Amino acid sequence: MIVTLRPNADADSVRRELVARGLWVTALHDGARVAHYLIADASSATSPDALRRIDGVAAVADAAPAHPRVDAHGPVADVRGAAIGGGRPTFLCGPCAVESEARIHTIAAKVAAAGATFLRGGAYKPRSSPYAFQGHGEDALRWLRRAADAHGLKVVTEALGEGDVGLVTEYADLLQIGSRNMQNFSLLKAVGRTGRPVMLKRAMAATVEEWLLAGEYLLAHGAPSVVFCERGIRGFDPSTRNLLDLGAVALLAHVYKLPVVVDPSHATGRRDLVLPLARAALAAGAAGVMIETHDDPGCALSDGPQALPLHELRGALQALGTVTS
Ligand code: PEP
Ligand code: MN
């Protein structure tokens, strides 16, 4: 939105009025004089008409919203009867990859007993190296679904490419778009067309606006709801695998009022930091957390160092259940 000032306006007083309405304001100068204020907060409930009534304001130009469907989404995503957002935190737990039928059953039993709603696990794995374990594909989807059903859990798993979307839709309740695919627009369209709720991971170098626009793609092409997942962005410091952007989480939760969950496992790459950052995420307004867990992390086929040992999951989720935003 652009707020244009009258030539004789008291720019400071207009700024104070705008800030008092909770708006984030940037001044645009015409020579030494402040001529306009730019308001970047597209989610604001303040109407242009209300701003026009401020003393000193000549005009308010309201650009067409960039992501109207995201703006209208609301804080709760319904995933086939399970609400993410608007209440108690949702836990989405499981191994990085589905490794075998027996193992996913063992893990699912403990994930359910610990109080999680979703069983996660990759069947199609986005790996940096073509020589690393790529996932067991449709077998893994079948094992994951059976294990989830046996323990009353819902399934979240990734569609890595357009070719996987049909199969993943047969087995999953919540379709995951991985961070490496956040701007794979053909995939976003294909996943949107399934009409299923989607968990959209933020790309490692995406701005919040790009992330919201990716969500808009999904909603514009038919997804009924989108759960945004912050999983860490690229920082300069290799001490942790990524840099968890809790400011973005608070922004989505409190300003845009969207369902946002946090994945502290991929954000840190270290199991000893998963619980503290999961707490921080919930305190910042996250609607839930996604946690990788494994019965034998030392032998995991992927992401072992960040997997919480299965026997620690229940205590961790109990501790997280007491965190308030
Ligand atoms: C995952 O959750 O399995 C995964 C690969 O995460 P990301 O896309 O965030 O790297
Ligand atoms: Mn992983």
C-alpha cells in the first residue's frame, strides 16, 4: 500500500498514526520532504479507507494483493479430520526415510504412543549425492501407510517429482513438498490439482514472500489448505546444518495468521538441539513440530546424526506439550 501525504502534512504525526495501527512503515522522499509511506504488511486488517481519514493523508493506493488465497487461508489446516493450528501442537514424527516394513512398524508404534498425530518418512528421498540412498519408492509408501493405519496415525510424505504425485496421493494424507522443490512450479501445480492438503517446506534461500507465493500456487491450483514448514535456511556458519528462522515463524503465525510448523531436525542437523529448538518454535507460534526419530540412529540410511532415539521421543513430546506461545 502507498500512502501519499498532503504537501503541508506533518509527516511525523502521520507516521505515528500508521505505526499505532501496527503497520510497518517505510518513508519515500521527494527531495528532503517525506512524500509517501510504503506499507509492506499486506496481511494488515487496516482498510485503505481508514488510512485515508488520517489527518495529512492525501491518497492511499492499494495494490492488488500478491497472494489473496494465502491471505484468506486462516490459521488452521484441516488434514482429513486432523487440525493443524488453532489448538494444541501437532507432532509429525518418524524416520528420515522408510527403510523397511518391520522398522517403520516399530517406529510407528512408538510415535503413536508418544502422542504424535502424523507418521513421517520419505519414500522418495531428495539426496544431494546421486550415490546416496534414494528411498524405497512405492514399497515404502505401502509400508508407511500400513504402519500408520495400524497405530491410528496420519501419513505425511514427500512427492519428489511430478511422476510421483499420483502414487503419493494414494497413500498420504498430507503431501509434502521438499525444500529443494519449493519453486518447482510444475510440481506445485500437479500437487495442487490433487485437491489434498499440502505441507510446503521453505527453500533454503527463499524469502518469506517467495514462500507465500509458492503456497499461493498450491491454493490457486486446488489445494484446500497449506501448512508452511520452516526447516532452516542457508547461513554462513556450519556449526548447525541450517539457520532456523524463528522470525519468519512468528511472522507467519502472528502476522499472517497461517498454520506454520517447524522442522528442528533438518534445521540443526544435531539431535541434541532438536528439543530446545522445538520448544523455541512452539513459543514463537508454531502450530506443530516435525521431528525425525529412529530406533537405531547409528545405522540410519539417512540423517542419523539428527534423529532422536526412539526411546526419547515420548519424553520430548511430553515436554513440548507444556510450551505455550
Ligand atoms: C525431509 O523432510 O525428508 C526432507 C528431505 O527435508 P527438506 O526438504 O527440508 O530438506
Ligand atoms: Mn531427513
